[in-house]
Amino acid sequence: SRLRSELGDLDRVRRVVKILGMVNATPDFTEHPAVINGCSELFAEVFGPDHGVAARSAIGVGSLPGNITVEIEAIFELK
């Protein structure tokens, strides 16, 4: 919704370039990539397999602003 709000229309997105997913986790949690899979799958569904699948990193962190669970940073190429 944030992207649509800024661009006015998701059709302006040519492709997803890179995703960084940060997971608020305890030191013993090791499944960060599995948590970020949901974002990757959503982008592939919205933008299609040729434009929505991107390079990706998933990391665990000790805290996030407002104690949120996940923060996603994404880079998009626009038309």
C-alpha cells in the first residue's frame, strides 16, 4: 500500500530489484528466510514471476522500531 500511495499506480513498477527483510528475533531463532518468504511470494504474485522475483537478504535483529515483527526494505525499478 505504501508503494501504491507514493506512485499512484503499481503499473509504474518495472521490476523488484532487491529485498532486505529484517526479522525481530531472539538469538536462538534461525528461520529468518522462511519469514521473509511471504514478502517474496507476495511480490511474485503481484508483479509476476519475471518481474517480482528479486535478489533478497533476510537477517535477524534484536529489535525494530516500535517493536514491530518484520521490516521490509525494497528497491524497485520504475518505468
